[in-house]
Amino acid sequence: MAARILHRLRHALAGEGGREERAHGGSEAEDFPESSELEDDTEGLSTRLSGTLSFTSHEEEEEEEEEDSAGEALGEPPQPTGAAAGAEDGAEWGPAAERGGGSLLTRQLQELWRRSRGSLAPQRLLFEVTSASVVSDRSSKYVLYTIYLIRSGRFDKAPAAIARRYSDFERLNRRLRCRFGCDMAGVAFPRKRLRRNFTAETIAKRSRAFEQFLSHLHSIAEIRRSPEFLEFFYLQDLRAAQRLTCTGMYREALATWANAYRLQDRLGVCGSGRFLLTLAGLAVCHQELDELGEAHGCCEQALQLLEAQGSHPLLGPFLQAHVHLAWKVGKDKRRSEARLQDLREAGPPLQQQPTLKECLIKEPLE
């Protein structure tokens, strides 16, 4: 009897101990109930990141690891996959492996820039219609558009401006289409209207259309270098300045020469014959207005442009004017005198050459 009771007691104690062990083991498992879920989520997150960030090159992954160690990384790097995982396992990971997608992309971008650089304008030029006014004279009525030429990223103290009417734009469009038919195929031009040409809506639409028209023309290298396009901007000013100079209206002529100078500067044609003529006009007008320092500066700029040219119709007149002005303002004139001496030995007597003003008046501007 006592033995039977002792056996039951041992059996009960053994059962309670097992339950306590199971309960204790369960509590340990419940201390971190999310551990299995966290492992699953981490694995799933790694799989998802390796898929969505597959565009990241091996070179970028290595850079991110280095930046992260220095405290410069923006966030956690993606889990390594593919070649990156092989690098952690001891696979090859060095300069040979770095010549992958990142380097290829860099080479492609560099090649694209080299090809596109030649077709882009050297400097972006903006054309802005700042005003439009209706002009009525005895025989006609038209709208005169004022366009500013603005270099992007620069502040221009004095604007370069032109005033043109619809017929001027139409003439330019016609001339360019005759010479550059293929290039002009995609260039839009506003059509002529028979009615409502002077309404505010029509003028506003044409103003925007002319801005886009000029910008499109300037973006085509062959067209923006053509005489037809360039002379559309400054030939009228050159003719007007020449007439004013011939009639002795030097103050008015000076302002027109100066605007022609700015127009050619914006268009990037400061080495042309027209630009030298513009400098001659500025020098003559400044000299006639007793602004000798400014006249001397114009001659110096012209002689710098003529430095590489052995002979030019304006070289002798500019040298003579520079020597005279340098003596007046107390500047060094020895270099110009030496060049004048070389001209005397190589060509006709300088007494037979016209002065700068005579060259300016006789120059045909067609």
C-alpha cells in the first residue's frame, strides 16, 4: 500500500516537472515571438531589393560600402547579389570586375557628349520680343516687333536689340528655305493673315512664334553661320550708321554703330569684315566727338584682330589712326609705327591710302 502511494507520488512529481519544462521552453520561445517572421521578412526584403535595384552596378555597390564605413552613405546598401555575393564568398572582385556596367555607362555618356557638342550652339542665345507697336504711315500699316538678344547666364548692361516687321521675317524665311531646304523642313513660321492682323491676340501669338523661329534657326549650325541669318540682325544698323556718319550726325551714328557691335558680339562674329567696319565706325565717331580714349581703344581692338593678317584694306588706315590717337592720349605707339614702316617697304606709299573715315564712307553695304 505504502509502495503504491510512493509510486503515484513519484509519477505525479515527474508529470509536473515535464509540464514545467514544457512551460519554461515555451516561455523562452515566446520571449521573441517575431524572430521567425523577422527572418522571413529579411530574406524577402533582400530578394525584393536585389530585383528592384538591379540597375546598380558593381562599382557603385563597392563605392556605397566605402561611403557607409565613412559615415557618408545616404542609406543602407542593398543586399549583395550575383557578382557582389561572389565577392563576399572570396570570388574575384577588383579592377577587372569593376569594368562593368558603371564604366560602360560612363563611356557611353562621354561619347554622347562628344558627338552632341559639335552640333550644339557654343553659347545659348535667347530671343525675346519685348514690345510690339502698330505703325501707320501714308501708304501702309504694320506691326514693328522689338527683339532683344540675350545671352543666357550673363548680365548685359546694354541690350542688343533689333526692330523688325512681319515682312522682314518673311523675307528671311524665304531666303533660308531657298538655300537650306532640308534644314528648314522642320522650322515653323507663322502664316500671313488677311484679317485681324492688328489685334492683341494675333500680335501676342506672332511674338511668341518669332521667338521660337529665331531660336530654332540659331540652333542649326549651318544656318546661324550663314550671311542670310547674320545680316538679318545687323545689316540694317550698319547701313543706317553709315548714312548718319556721312551726314555728320556722329552722336546718332555712334549709338547705331554700338548696337551693331553688340549684335555681332552676341552672334559670335567678332572676326568678320563687317565687325572691322563696325570698329572703324566707332573709332571715327568717337574721334569726331573728341572722345579720343574710346577711339584709341577701338583701333587697338581692330589691330589685335588684324595681327595675323599680312594685308588688309583697313590695316593701313587703322595703323595711321592708332599712331595719331596714341600720340594724342599719351600711349605707346612704337609697335604701330614699326608695322607702318613694314607696310611702306612692302606696298604703295601710305599717302595714297585713304583715311579710316574715307574707307568707312566708301565701303559698299549691299
